[in-house]
Amino acid sequence: MIQKTRNISSKLFKEFLESEKAGGLILIACTLISLALANSIFSSEYIHFWHTPFHGQPIEYWINDGLMTIFFLLIGLELEREVYQGELSDIKNALLPIFGAIGGMLVPAAIYLYFNYGTSTQSGAGIPMATDIAFALGILSLLGNKVPTSLKIFLTALAVIDDLGAILVIALFYTKTIFWTNLCIAMGIFVVLLILNRIKVRNLIPYLTLGVVMWYFMLNSGVHATITGVLVAFAIPFGNGDKKSTSYILQHYLHKPVAFLILPVFALANTAIILDLDMQEIVTQHYSIGIALGLIIGKPLGIFTLSLIAVKLGICKLPTDLNWASIFSVGFLGGIGFTMSIFVTLLAFDDIVIINHTKIIILLSSLIAGIIGFIGLKLILKTKQ
């Protein structure tokens, strides 16, 4: 029974990894297409499209607050599975990526605050804390079967924990005004979902239906609506995690729509940026320096340092097929912020100029971090052959 459960988890992990690899490559393509259209003769029409009003809000708003809730639902389901059956279920296996993720969040935030503390842009500290799992695994996939399985697992667990950290940061630090009545109704619905779980209701329909209602009240509560996705995920019954479990069924069906539709649409909508700007002015801004150094230097430094400290203190062990050079190099892939960094940007800033400048810096920094990580791992894996 235990072996069967492990095989199912392994199959889901492989499915997740494959969808994220392909999804990462599609994200790159969508970003390039979006940037090309935004800087073409169709620029005004393309950018205007994403700002077209729909039910009182621009299309971009419904993508970021609506469709991305489904992305967070999948993240929540993946977190749930990791906690119950995956790398995070065994505390000894989980500690290395946990310490790596903590370092990869704290050091970039500290670097950002060093340059921006006390300024109007200090709220952007959460931007360089994030890792884009789709992009990171997409870059890692370019190295083929040379990559040790333990390194794939380390990066995946690191990015999942990183996503959890980003979710907590969004919930705690990017909620400005709370409308308590709506929040209480949303949390009341969450309690009902937990009760349904407790009395062993396995049908997905009541969870998804009440989840939509919960999303509506969360949307109007002041707390970011995407948090609903994570809460609903943890209310959905996990059972023994087999193919018939409610959690497995939903996670299985969400993988491809999220990887091949939701995240690409998010990329298209949020990278419609005109690049005919004064780059010297952009890169010298305090927030630009904080983001760039946070993603390119802070991420690998934080991931490597805290992982090393944890191993040296005997808290966890480094897998036998890994070395510290590979951990440091994969730390650069952790510096690919993209989706989550842009998402936090939209919450952190109100000034459209700063938002667009920040998106450009995120793209450039993620590109640089990704290239360094790819070259570093390619050299390391080549010498190990």
C-alpha cells in the first residue's frame, strides 16, 4: 500500500515536472511575443486590449485576480501533496530545501530594503523574494537527463516552499484596507468547506461552487482574492492521495490548463511593456538596484548560505549525488522571479511608471540569473561525466 502511494506521488511529481518544463518554455515564448507586439506598429491596440473594461474592471484585472486564483489553487494542492506524501512529508528530506528557501527569501528582501528602506518604494521588498517555478524548471529541463533527480527535487521543493512564503507575504503585508464583513463571510465559507472535508464529502462540486462564492467575498474584503485558491486547496479532501482521491483528481486536471493557458495569458497581459525608455534612468533607481541585486545575487547567496549552515550544523544532509557548486548554481535559477515577482509588483506599487520599470528590471534580472544558472550547471554537470 505504501509502495503504491509512493508510485502515485512519483507519477504526479513527474507529470508536474513535465508540465512545468513545457510551461516554462511557453512562458518564454509568450513574453517575447508580448514584448514584440507592445513595441510594434500594433502597440496601442495591443496594450489597450488588456485595459479594455469588462464588468467595470480591465481584462488585466480579471486575469490577475481571477484566473491567477486557479494557479494558486494548484499551488495549494501541490503544497498539500508535498506535506502529506512528498519531500516535505519527511522532515529530514524537507529541511535542506526549507532552509534554502528561507535564505532565498530573507537575503533578497534584506538587500532590497538596504537600498529602499524609508523611501516610497520600500513596499517592494517582497518582489525579489519570489521564484518562478515554471521558468526555473524550464531552464533546468534544457540540460536534459544530465541533471540528477535529487537536484530537480531540491529546486522543485525550494520553489514550492518559496511560493508558500510569497503567499504569506501577500496575505500579511499587501493587504491595505480590510472590509471585515466580507472577510468574515469568506472565512465562514472556508469553515463550511473544512466541515465538508471532515464529514468526508468527496464530490468536487460543493468545494468548487463554495470556492467561487468565497472568492467573491475575498475579492471584496481587501485581502487579495488569490489567497482563496490556497485555502480551498487545503480544504479539499486528500484522503490517501491515490488516483481516486478528490485532491489527486483536481490536481491532475489543473496541471495543463494552468501551465498552457493561465500562466501564458498572465505573461501576455503583464509584459505588454513599451521598451522605448531611458534604460539608464530605469536601472539607476533604488528599487531597480534592490530588485536586480536581490534576484541575481541575493537569491543564490541566501539559498547557498543557509543550506550550507544547516548541513554544517548537522540539521540536514546534502544528497550524495550533489555538491555545493550545483547548489550555488541552482540558486541562480531561484533568482528567476518573473510570474510571482510581477504579481507582487502589482500589489506593492500604484504608480504605473514604477510598475512598468519594475517589470523590465524583473525580466532583465531573471534573464541574467537564468543564464548564469544554466551556464554554471552545464559546466558542473559536464565535469562530473
